[in-house]
Amino acid sequence: MRRLTLDLQPGEYAVARLDPHAPMPEPLLAAETGGGLVSLTRTPTELSVVCPAALAPAGATVERGWRLLTVRGPLAFTLTGIIAAVSSELASAGVTLFTLSTFDTDHVLVKDADLDRAVSALEDGGHVVART
């Protein structure tokens, strides 16, 4: 696997769960979300939300205290093993993660309490973590 560069994004993130039939949280659909990552995923059993913690929807079950690392992209769809490379380093260090992918790249969230350990594990594995 080639060396990856991950950008540590500013601020705290939240992962939230709403009822699968809940309406999409309108404030998160606006372009003015402060420039942070927002992901809304509906499945038959939930509406899952990843967003800056300050924007976590009311009434949701919310897990706060996440930090966001973004693999510098864009990444070609033909690339393989990107998440595996990151997750194996973090797993070896005992760091819990939450991942998601977008058209251009992959994102990894780690708990703030594990951030230093996560960055060290990634750097020890030959990756670069840029603090933006």
C-alpha cells in the first residue's frame, strides 16, 4: 500500500441515529453548515447522521466526541485497500473507528480521547497526518 496523507479536520464531530422514517434534518441539508462534513444515510432501520457536533439533530441518539481524519484525494475508484490500510493501523493500536466514503475520498472518525494514539499509529505505519 502506498503512503497515505490524512488531513485532521478541525472541530468535534457527532454520529447520530434517528428513526428510519424521520424527515431529513433540514439544517443539515443547507450549504451553510460551516464547511464541515455532513453525511446522511437512510437504511430500512435508521437514518444515520455524521456532522459537526454543534449541528447534531434534536431528538437523535447522539454519540459525540469524534475527530475527523480525511484521506487526501481525490481517490480513483480502482484503488483498493485504502480503508484496510488505515483501519489495520488503528486496530493494532486499539483505536475504535467509524468510516465513511464519499465520491472523492474516504473519511475516518476516531474518538477524541484516542486521537493522539491514532495519529501515532498512522505515522508509525508510514502515513502522514497533516493538522489543518
